[in-house]
Amino acid sequence: MFEGHSQEEVEQILKRNPEFRKLYHHHRELNDKVMDAELGVLPIDDITLMQMKKEKLLAKDRLQRMVQSRELLH
């Protein structure tokens, strides 16, 4: 998800930034639910699935902006 950043760098941000950590875990939960819905394991309607995908994308964008703003500080 974070091109150009090592897993170690992401883990450091996860440890130091509670907002990032919460959003990161929320994104992962949404990702799992979307995958389950697309596989037919999680029965949800199309509108709910689209809302989850949109929320997941917004979370990913926010996470990427947080990583980029961290770069500017270092």
C-alpha cells in the first residue's frame, strides 16, 4: 500500500501514531469484508458493498497522505 516505504517504516508509524494505527486497522477490516463479500462469503447488498469500497479507498488515501506528510517532517 505504501510504495517506496519499507514494512519497518510503516511499523514505526503504527507504533508512534495512534490515529494512523486506528485508520490502518480499519482499512484492513474493510479490505477483509470487501474481499469476503466479493467471494460470496459475506452476504451484503451492492449498495453496502459500494459504500464499503468507497470508505476503504478514503481510508487508504488518508493513510498515504499521513505517510507523505511524515516524510516532509524528516
